[in-house]
Amino acid sequence: MASMVSPTTCLYLHKHRLKLPSHGRLRITASIPEASDEKHPKLIARREMILRSSELAMIGAIFQLSGKKPEYLGVQKNERLALCPATNNCISTSESVSDRVHYAPPWNYNGGRKTPVSREVAKKELVNVIKSTKPDKFTPRIVEKKGDYVHVEYESPILGLVDDVEFLFSPGKKSTVEYRSASRKGNFDFDVNRKRIKALRQELEKKGWESENSF
């Protein structure tokens, strides 16, 4: 006896992996394939990245990689910022020009303007740029803003490493700004501090700031 199954039915059966026995009666043996992440490599990469980031963040918290705030930070007796330690993860305008590892030139917030602005205006510009600029995805957190001094902590996105960045508006009528950027941990920073300062300066240049020397 011929099977009473239409072509449309056969197509449906084939599509859904349904088997029709020789006697013509329908016997369903369909199986739904399990969802596999192998077909979604982007999801796998994203999942692994999240898991690894969480693991690294936990490691950073356990071993306190953020480090302790140095006691010598702040305005020094000579009304300048502190010098750098012997490690290669710090730059400061207080260093000697001959020290190519640690020296960085100060800024002049009226250096590129036709119409000079007040110190208060320059401070607001600096704070706004600090908040809006995240070099290397470090998160800035202003922990002190008193008078002509600003202290910012930059935290790394994964391990929670912290760098201390200080800014000091020079006393008197000068329109110069001193700064110091240093890592709390390690001996090398792969130029993270120098790149951070450069990124901030480039944003400030759009407002009329300039570096007093080549950088």
C-alpha cells in the first residue's frame, strides 16, 4: 500500500529529522540539538575575558596590589612636588632637566592663548580634563583638591593597581603648573605615567595650555 504522505509533509519531516517507517505510519524520533558555544566564538571570548578579569581583580584585592599611599606626597617645604624614587615608574617636574628618566616639563595654562585666563578658570579646565580623560582605561579619582594642589588616584582596570598623580599651580603670578605621576608598586611602568601625562596635556592644549619645554 502506498504511503499517504504528501511532498510537503516529506519536506517537513526531512527538515525536522523525522523518520517515516516503511508501513507509512509516522514515528517521531526528532532530537533538538544542544546549544553550543562553538558556533559563537565571540560569546566564548567575552565570557573568558569576564572570568579572567574577575579572577585578576580578586587576586589584586587579596594581595593588596593597590599599595599604600606614600606619606611624602603633597606640597614640599620648597613649595614644589616631591622628587621621584630610584625606580623607573615615576616622572616629576621637580627633577633635573638632565634626568631623562624622571624629568618632565611643567605646563603653562596661558602659553597658547591670545587672551589669558585666571587661575581659577585654569583649575576648572584641569579638573574637567582629569575627569573626562582615561589614558590606558585607568579610572581617575580626585582624592584631594585644596587651594592650588590637586591629588588624583588612577586605578588600573583589572588588577586595581594605583598611581598617584599630583598637580600644583605655582605660587605668585606665574601661570605654570607642576605635576608628578608615579606608580605605587613595581620598578617599571612601561611608560604608563608618561603616556598619561601626555594624554592629559594634549587635551589641555585644545584649551590653550602648552608645555614649557619639549616633552
